Amino acid sequence: MNPQTLVRRLLGAALLGVVVYGVFVFYRGYWAIGAQLAVFRWEYFGAALALTFGNYVLRFLKWEFYLARLEIRGIPKLDSFLTFLSGFVLTVTPGKVGEVFKSLVLAETHGVPGPRTAPIVVAERLTDLIGIIGLVIVGSLGFQGGLLWAGLGAAAVVVALGMIASRSVPDAIVRWMEARHGALMRLAPRVKAAWESLRLLTSPGALLLPTVLSLISWAMEGLSLWVLLQGFGVTSASLPMAMFFYATSQLAGALIPVPGGLGVTEGSLEQQLTRLGGVPMATATSAMILVRIATLWFAVALGFLSLALLRLRFPRLLSGERSPDPPPVLCLVAMKATYKHTFNTDIDTYWNQIFFNPEYNEKLFREVLKFNYELLELTGEPGGPRRRRVRIEPKTEAPAVIKKLIGDSIGYLEEGSFDPAAKKWSYKITTSKMTDKISISGLFWAEPRGEKKIERICEVDLNVKVFGVGGTIEEFIAKTTGDSYEKAWQFTNQYIASKGL
């Protein structure tokens, strides 16, 4: 996403906001709104902005908590704060899901994998929703109708947490993607990694502190509404009432999928102020517009300011080019990928005449994949336990940032053993460079899928612990592994057909 696209989206959102507020002002009487703003004490608006900024500081602490939960460390606090605020650039999206933009920023500035941090936005929205529901429940004790929105919000939270905790839904999606060939199969490991991150962030132990921070931070924004009402001289709406009005309007805007809750949040807040709070219509409309400027549009402005400051530090940000020297960030990448391919043969033939066949492997690695390949050891007989050691050097063009670490190439030693009873091959890979930073292991097995047809299943476990380029290495390994298995699948079926296996 380039800066021009961001500006276009902001202008579109701003235009929508102008239309929404224009409609309110037109129907309520622009002269009446103007009269209210003329007597408003503007120092109260400054206080509302300060409270809103306090909300952002508390939410930043949630962001830091989530990064620590995902074992992402070493990001300078100022960079992390600016990255967090940059997500507000796209806060005018349904449910604020556009704030995932900060994951893109973090990936480009510090090399942290996007799929690793994108689930933070979902966890943020869930804990925000829980915090707002808490405010609604407390405030609804004295009002009718509040419990309805609280119930709807609570139901949404329960459903979301249930889907995240359940393994059946995400596993079914990942299996479907793995069964496809091409882009979907290569994307499956990232989806699985993202879901595992989300499950980690929404575990019971990870919900308490962020929820408390959400409750306090949203109470501060509710307080900002009350402060603005004081600026108009309103005394009929108490502080608990103002917080309740603000929380229910935010909840309504979050549950109804419109950009930034525009129209929904404003209408709900205005009507509650007048009907329940006894605030005159012109005053209620004026207060509603000011609180939305002090919260929603203030956030967007801060997002663009933060993004501009980040671009001064990282000139290549959003340019489409990765920085050749990302700042050092300790990022532990733990990825488990599953690859499935169908072959037109039976299980015994696959193991005895294909997988352990030196001629097949020579052709596959040297002629098809163009890798340097050397068989160091092969022991055992067909039908019994077997061991194999091979040295492989892929001829794959690595990104410049990886070349700087490992040079033009990196080889590896694969050592594995075959269990004839389970008919499974387990292996471990030792890289020729960065051996203490990269750990790869896996398991192969095959299952029958009909006459002369099997499905080979490969589970690969990858752990990378590096400074600065964790995301780049994850993406590189995932892509090269997926591409290699795709080529091997096509060649293997051709080999089976040519040999009559």
C-alpha cells in the first residue's frame, strides 16, 4: 500500500464524515449548532483530547503486552509507539480492522512477519469489546435498552472466542488450503501460524490485563464526552450517564459494519443524550460532533503524523522495497506447515522404489530442482528400518537481506530414519550456516486413497531465532519449500508413469 492510496482512502472517509455531520447539522439547524459552539469553552476540548491521548497510551501498553506474548522483542519503544499509532490511519474501517496496517509497517521497518502480528488486531478488538460491554453493563443498571446492546456484544465475544479456541474450524480451512496446489497451498502455513498466534493472544491468561486496560481506556473516552458536556454547561447528564451513552454508541457502531461506525455511533449518541440525558438537541448534536472529532478524527490525524515520522526514519517504508538493513529485532518464528500431494502408486512402491531410490533422487534434485545433491549414507533393506544422510545445496535466489547473512547460498544436511511398522520417515535438517539460529525437522507418511493412489503427507516444523530478518526468512523458507514440493509432485507422477510403477 503506497502513500497515495492511503491519502485517497482517508479523503474518501473524510468526505463520508463531512456528509454525515452535514446531514446532522442541516436537520438540527446550523444556526442553532453555531450558537452552541459560540458559547462553548474550548479549553474543555483540549482536556478531551488529553483524555483521548491517554486512551491511546493505555492501548499501546496492550500492544506491547501482545508483542511480548509473541516473543517479539528488541523494538525501540519510540518506534513501537509510532507503529502502533500509524494503525489509526485506517481506523475508519468497519470494526477498525484496517488497523492491521501497523503489522505491515512493523514488517517493513523491523522485519517482523506480518502473519505473526496481524492477529493482535483481532485480540485488541475483542478486549476492547469486552471493556465496552463492561461499561455498558454497569451503566445499564439505571436505563432501559442498554442490556440489549450489552447482550449482543457479549454474544459476539463468546462466538469469536469459541471459534478461536476451537481447532475444528481453522484446521478444516488449513486442510482445504493444503489440498490445493499453488498459491493457496503456499499460503496455508501463514494462515496456520496466524491462527496459532491468535489462539495464544486470546488464552485466558492473556485476556485479563488487556481487558482491564481496555476498560480503563474506554472509560477515559467516556469521560471525555462528559468533559465536553461541561464545556457546554450541561448539568443534567452525570458522569456515569455520559460513559454509558458513549459506550453503547461505540458498541452499536462496532457491531454494525459501517466504516468507523459513521452515522450509527453519531445517531445513537445524539438520541441518548437528548432522550435519556435531557440534553437539548442542538447541544447534544454539537457535543456529539466534538467528541467524534476528539476521538475518531484525532486518531486518524495522529496516525498520519506517526506514519510521516516513521518515513523519516525509514525512507523505504511503503515504497515497495524492503529496507536492506532492518533494525535488530529478536523474533522467534515457530511455524508448522503441512503439505499434501497425491501420487499414482501404492504405499510400499512409493517407499521402496521411489523415496529411497538413488536414481529417482538424483534426477529430482539435480535435474528438476537444480540443487547440488550428495548421498552420504543409505542403510537398511526394503521393508525394514532404514537410515539416510544427504547433503543438499539449493540453487535458489535469496532476498538481499538474507544474502548479507549467509552469502550466495546455504546448504544443509538431512538425516532421517524410516520406521517400517508405522511406515513413517522422520528427519532433521542441520543448516551449513546459522546452525544455532535455524531448526528444521519433519515427518513424512502416506495414506491410501484408492487403487494405485496414495496421499503423501509432510509435516514440517520450523524454528528461526534471528535479529532483524525473522519475517524475511520465514517467507523465504515457506515459499521455497512450497515451490520445491510442487515441482517434486509433478515430476514424481511423471517418473511413476515412465517406470510403470
